[in-house]
Amino acid sequence: MRFGMVDIGAPGLEGSILAHTLRLGESSGAVKKGAVLTKHDIERLRRSGYAQIMVAQLEPGDVHENEAAQTLAASLADPSTTASDASTGRCNLHAAQTGLLALDRNRIDAMNRVSESITMATLPERSLVQPETMVATVKVIPFAVPRTDLDRCVEILAGSRVLHVTPLRSFDAGLVLTELPGVSQALLERASRTQRARLSVLGSRVRREIRCKHSTRAVARAISTLRDEGCNPILLLGASAIVDRGDVIPSGLVAAGGEVVHLGMPVDPGNLLMLGRLEDRTVFGLPGCARSLNPSGFDLVLQRFFAGEPVDSAMISGLGVGGLLKEIPGRPMPRNLSAPRSKKTVAAVVLAAGASRRMGEKNKLLLPVDGIPMVARVVDALQQSRVQRIIVVTGHEPERVTEALAGREIEIVHNPSYADGIATSIRTGVAALGEDVDGALMALADMPWVSTDVINRLIDAFTADGELSIFIPMFGRKRGNPVLWASQHFSELLALSGDVGGKALFHRHSAAICYVDVESAGVNIDLDTPEALQELGIRADEKPGS
């Protein structure tokens, strides 16, 4: 390929590739980078005063960047991934199913060494991905590459799979929660729902839960019962941490006829994990950090187990490199005692107007989560965050929703047109913000597991220097809620109509989006149906405080 400046009147210029976008004047548009020049393009450039232009001219044996990228993506073809159409020398690969990303690093490295002009980048190995998550991108740097280099790359990628999304198997797990005198039922409920949510994200469920005394005999009975009922794996969450093989949880497993395979792991948080076996069942003694949905060593092991990988002492012992995970709330000795403070005004808009039609006769926002109404739990997390104002938009049963939020420092605005779709509630909330707000956090009242930490992470990202203006939480490579919008988007939010939320604006402003990695699956869990409530152990006939 020849590349360089060429006279605008040079012979053979037609069919060349323009290297950089060239403007044609204030109202005449432009000829874009990468355009294959036509006679008309050349004449327009000449009339605009260009005497020379920089172009790429393909020679025999060259392959255009898009053809090369598409060819490489086809070499990676696998039923677990899909490839986009190539554009500007780039072809992206996306997951076609939920699972763990498996890679052949040696061959990917070998391909990247063939030529500086041909590259492939991927997510980290064993990343948990959801359908449509981008897992890899192939990028051809120049406008064309030699056929010989492309063929060599295809040869390296041929044969066994280089990139694959290993699907997660579905399991019916058993859960044992032990109790000590003085332990509140609310704490046990929270622990139970956390495990149900953790398994739900991975496509599995808790089939049976048993609560018992924190004693060897009681734990052994519970384990035996879950084994007899066909539960696998069996999860044991003790009222106190496991500190020795002779402790209550390991002793209970041994008393039930099982064995302790491994105790402890080189991952923090998650050091106090126990791995055990009971006949053909796998048993996990959970570390205390598993009471939170924040990532821990337990999640790393559980994901590999669900993906069908052998879970044994060798695997656990090999997790040390990269095993220093992010901080979790409530750690006795936090690693970082300081936190950034917001310099911009952020208000939260809680959308609490829906009629919960899929829930039947119950107003789901009033159902108890950890003993308080769902909508109140959402507001409480916001009140403990760094948002400066909280605006709650009501619609269906406004008096009951307002009563559930009594005593909280909030502003309530009513949306009489709530039945016309979520856009009416967004407009009502944004209209109430006024002119002194820099950003609005759009929170959904049926997402009670969005933590204060997640909210503060979004605010931290918003207040950092930069030009991004839409901030979306990501967990497990899946987009979640709430979304924080900078004020320049308020006019567009006010223009939404029907049952269309802010998501409709994402494509239009893709370059302005900042995806914020968070450590909580709560950003992906909303409660829309009775089945969702049942899966997470929330009773529709229960009253707050009972």
C-alpha cells in the first residue's frame, strides 16, 4: 500500500482512500476519512481549494481494512459469539449467551505478533458476560494490509476454539443459615435474599432453605436433608465465620458424612471459604463477605463451578494473582479511609408512579424488603448517599406511597398522567428539578438492592473531569440502573413520550456514555412479577414491620 500526499490532479487518484476528513466549507459538508474517492469527490475538493490531499492507494496483494477485519472475525466464528459488520477496519464480537469467557491466550498473542497492523483485544479471561456483551474486537490499523500477513493470522486462529463463551449450568441449590441468640430475623432475611439474587444472576436458584441453630448437630441434619432432597450445591452460611476445620460448619459437614476438601483461599475478600464434598454433592462454606452482593472469592469459585470447571484445592490455590479484589462496605479495617466528595449538585428522581399491573392486585412498592416498604428501602439508600435532593414521583395510590415514606426528607410530586407511560413520570421529575441541578439520578422504586455505594460511585464518576454526561452502572458486563444524567440532557428527557424511558437516548449519545463498573448485582434486579418476588423470598401477603 502506498500512502502519502498526492496532487489533486494526479492521474489514478480516483479509487484512492482519503486518509483524513476534509471540510468543504461552512455549508458544503465534507469528504470523510476512509472514503473511496470518486470523480465527484475529487472535483469538490479541487473547487474547495485543496491542491494536495493525503491518500492510501492499494497495490496488488493488499486487502482492504474492512475485508481483513471481517475475515479475522470469521476465523473466530463460534456459536457462542456473534460478529458485527466491519467498519473503519474494526469488527466486534459479542457474547450470544450468558457464561464465562474462555480464551487461548497463546494463539491470540501469536496473532498480535504477526504485524503491528493487525490487532485483537479481549475482555479478561473468565469474565462473566451476558448476551450482547462485547467480548473482543479485531482492529486493522491502516487502510489495508498485505494478504500474506492476513493469511498468517488466519492460519494461527484456525483449528480449535480461540475464543468461546462457556455457558453456565443451571442448579437447584440448598441453603443453610445458622442462628445464634440475639441474631435478628432481618439479618437472616437479608442474607437469604442476597444468596437468591446471587444465584438468579447466574441462572440458578435456591430450591430449599433451612435455618437452624449454630451447632454441629443442627448443621449436619440440615445438610443431610438438603442432600436427600437433591440439592446441589449446598451453601452453608454460618452465624459466625469459619476459622478452623474444627469449627461448627466444617464439623457439621463431616458429621453428615462429608469431607472438607479445602479451607481458606488466597482471595480478599473471601479468605474464609470452605470447599467440601458430600457424596456427589459440592458443599460451600461461605465467607462472611458473601452476605453482600459485592464480588468476592466465593463468586469467582461459584462462577467456575457453574461453568463446569473442576473446583478443587489446586484451582482455589491458583487464584492468588489478581485475588486482591475491591473493597466491600463493612470491612473491620477498610483499605481506603477517604472518599471523594461531590463538587456538583446531584438530585435523585425516584420513579414510584407505576400501577404494578404484572404484580396483580398488590402494589409492589409497598411490599416489605428487610421489614420496610420497597420504595422506602430505595429512598433510604439515596438518603445515605451524596445526592443533595430526593424527588419522588407518585402516580398509582399516591397516598399510600406517601405514607410509606413518612418522616423522610424528600420532595413528592404527583404525576396524574402516570397511566400513559413511564415517560410522563420522567418528565414530571425532571420538571421539578429547577435550574440549580447539575445532574439527575433516575432511580426505579422497584430496585431495592441498589446500594449507597453504587450511587456514590456514579456520583464520583460524574464529578470527575471529562466530557462524558451519561453514567450507567455495569455488573457482570450487563447494563443496569440507576442512570445519572447531566443537565444538558434534561431537555431531551422532557421530550420523551409514551412508555419509553431514557434508554431511548443511549444510541443517540453513545459517545457520551460512561459505563461504571460496580460490585453489586442489585443494579440488574428489579421486581416486576409475583415469580420474581417468590424467587427472592418476598411474600406478597406480608406487611412491613412484620
